[in-house]
Amino acid sequence: MTIPIANDEKLEIIRRYVAGEALTSLARDYHRGTATVKRLLQDSGVALRSQREITLAWLSKIRESGNINTPIERRMQDALMAARIGFRTQRLLLDRYLVDLLINQAPVVIEADGMVHAHPKNRAKDALRDATLREAGYRVFRFSGSEINTDATACVQRLIDACGLTPDADPVYDIRTSFSGEDHPNWKGGKQEFACEQCGATFLAQPKHRSLEHTYCGRECAAEARTGTEISAEHKARISAVNKTRPRGPLSAEHKAKMGAAVSAALKGKPKSPEHAAKVAAANRGRRKSAETRAKISASLKRRNSQIKIESELHGDVQRAAETIAPATLF
């Protein structure tokens, strides 16, 4: 049996949400589902924040707090501190991979995985990354956000038992708390001046991660430069290769109906050229139709023949009436 939310709790939820708190934290504090809290806010006339607003607010909050580590990463850090296990955060390994936590006393990597890591594509990337790190001599442990939020201490204990870690006499905790700067593993020296190849204007920007260069000052110049550019055969081949690897299942009946309706609406009223009619006839010649298709064609022909018969009879009645009335009007 669901206990209704009291009026004072409703007012408090609305006040906290308007103040900037997230739906998930409110649902957790009041032991409700996120959908329930969302419906309460909507019924109260509160405008819900968009995903973009939520992301910008989150970025602003962590910039102000001076800590870029995610909440589940911070919980793991607290649990490691309680166990007196020294670590470093956000470290670049093999000049490619930025790891969440790196243990000081052993080559052990800890990854605190949020929901984004549950996506099949990200799981495949994580598996390749873990295999590369293991080949380099690192032991990789991944803990989901659910495991960490339930009991971060138990996660750390599993790590200690598996690797034989011992509490450090003087543990060192090196936690990176800034987005950029010389202490960032991907630091490229700050903003630099570049010249746009499209408009020629100079602009300041952070060097790109791999190429270190910027070709255009913005999206508009990039779009103008690419307009009318032919796609090379190599690029077409890459696109074709990627599309072939994508899983393609049978279309649902609803999707087929939508596609058919869209095509019918686009072609409705357009006369077919003789070339198109000949092409369709050649393609259908010798093709065996299913029982369902034959039934549809038969029903359509019956409706058309019935309509023609009705129109013919009506035309005959009108013509006979005209012949009957015409002689009388001559006198």
C-alpha cells in the first residue's frame, strides 16, 4: 500500500526542486519513485528542467565545489581513506587511458562506472581498454554505481582481499580537482591562437586532443567549407563498412505501416511515367504473390468493378430519362 505524500512534504519537495536539487536526490530522500516526484511537480505547475539545463547546472556546481570527481568516485575515495589505502585520481596510463583511481602500493586500477557504461558500445570499449591495461601489468576492478552506493566499504574490502593490500603507514591521497591546468594529464598548454581557413579570422581555442589544430572558427564556417564537397570513394567505403557491421533486425509491423503511409502520402496524386510503370511491371513479372496480397488485390478489384457497375447503371438511368423527357419538350 502506497502512503500518500503529506502536504508539507509536497511543499518541501517543490521548494527544494526550484532551489536546484535533482529529481533523483528528492526521490531518494522521500523514499519515492522518480516518476512519482516528477508527476507531483507537474501537477503543481512547476516547470521541469531540460536535460541541457541539468547538465549545465551540474557542471557549474562541480566547478564551484572545486571537485570534478563524480559522487560515486568520491564515495570510493572516502572508503579507501577509511581503509588507509593511498591512491591517485584521474591519471593517464599508456598515454591513452584516463583512469578514475590508481592505487599507490600496487598497479591496481579502480573504475567507478555510472549508467553510461551499461551501453553495449561502451561495454565493448571498456573491455578493450581493460584488456590493454592488463597486458601492461595493471589489475583492473570495475564497480557499478549501484554497488558503490549500496556499500562502498564492501567494494574496497573485495579489492583488499583480491590484491592482498595492507593499510599504508603514511597514506598519500593525490586527488585532482580541476578541469584544466598543468596537473591535468591532457594539458596542452592552454588556449592558443588559430586562423580560420574559411573566413580568415583569428580566434583563441584550446588545442584539440589529438591533432592540436583547429581548421575553422565555428560550425558555420565548417558547414560552408563542406557544402558541395563530393564524398571520396574511401569515405563512402568506410560508411558502407560501418553500416554493414550494424545489427539489422526485421522491421516491426508498426514501423512498416508508418513507412508505407509516408511513401503513399508522398506519391499520392503523382502520375507514373511510362518508364516507371515498365520498371515496376518488369520487377513484378514472375514474382509469386502471397495469399494475403492476392486477397487484397481481389478485394480491390471487386470494389472497383462494383463502383464501375454502379456508375454505369446510373449513367444509363440518366440517359433513358433524358430520352423520355426530350420528345415531350419538342411540342
